[in-house]
Amino acid sequence: MGAMSRPSAPQGRTGRPPVTSREEIVTAARRIIERDGWEKLTVRGLAAELGIGATTLYHHVRGKEDLLVLVLNHYLGRVERPPLPADPRERIVAVGVTMRDAARAWPWAVDIVTTDGFVGRLDESALWMVEEVLAAARDHGCSPAHAVYVFRSIWYYTAGEVLVRANTARRRAGDLGEFSLAHIDASRMPTLAAIGSDLWAEVAEQDTYERGLRALVDGLLAQAGPEGPQDGPGGAGTAGPR
């Protein structure tokens, strides 16, 4: 009698299993971003990274912007909340420092949200920093419009700090070269020439974020007092870009 043939293996999908959670999507997206940069992240590229079809992935995200917001919400929702002081000014400073530290760890994320209106794309788990700054400003006596003005001003300062330092570090590793003011004509720019390259570079290397933040917060909150600008024409409620 000849050898019995083995039953054939069940036919089915081989390779990686289909994506079943957003956690898998976020993990793979972060891998691409950290390897290639967020500009290179696409739905099709992410599908290839996961070993699935792009059509399957479109069941979870509508496009690249939706994907970036998903990754950002996932990250911000896991930022640890520090103990916050009761004093409104100190609370705002503490949240600002937390915001800077989170952004410094993911500077590419700042690049994504350097547009007004990004707050409307974040979910509740990622909005606690915004809520805390607004609430602290209101506790200090700011109007709702002035509280928004306070948050936006702090975010602009924070985003600028993070992006300048991240871009400087990246370019120094490439083609930026050493900082120098040697080309300055002292007869035309005597103050800048007198400061010189060494002092400028020394100050630029210092971490002055919190000191600057405190000065900014003091000024913003002072504007909310009886003698500061009020909502209406020329006040905090209408001034500045939207």
C-alpha cells in the first residue's frame, strides 16, 4: 500500500494579518516619520509598511492629513500631566513648559500644527493643555476672547522656540556651518559688531524658554487688568491674526 497523502493545508491569507487596531497604524506611521520624515508619510506608503492594501487602510483614515492628526492625537494623549499649581500664572507656566517639552521630543509634529485652527482637529485626550491654559487665564480674570489670545500667544512663542532649535540642530549636522558675525561692518552696525559672534552664540545656546515664558505670561495677564486692552475695537478680542 502506498503512503497515505497528507491532507492539504487550508487555503487562506498568508503574510501579515490585516490591521485590526489604530495602535498598529500609529506605530507604523511613527516608524515611517522617524525614518523618512513626516513629509514622506502617505496612506499607500503606510499600507505597504503594514503589508496590507491601501483600500483596507482607507477604512481607518481618509487621507494623509487625517493620518497625521491620528498620530498626533495618539502622542499628545499620552503626555504625562504634571501636578499643576493653583495660582493661574504658575499654572500657565507649568503647562507651557510641558507643551515645550512634548514638542521638543517630536519637533516634526510642531511643523504639522503651525496653522491656526489645528485645535479643532485634536481630540479631548490631546486638548488638556489648551483647556488648562484657557481655564487659568479665566481664573485670573481674562475674558473668553483674551484667554484665547493668551493661549495663541504662548503657542506661537513655543512653536518658534522648538522649530528654530530643531532646524538649527538639523542644519548644523548638514550645511549650516559655524555661526559667525565676522562679515559685519562695524561702522554700519556698531552694536551688533560689538556683541560679536562668541557672545551671540553663547546666549543662543542657553535654555531661556521658561524665563521668556514667564515674561510673556506676565505681559499677557497684565493686559487683562482694568487698565489693559478690553474686548472690542483695538482690544485683545480683535487684535492680531486669526
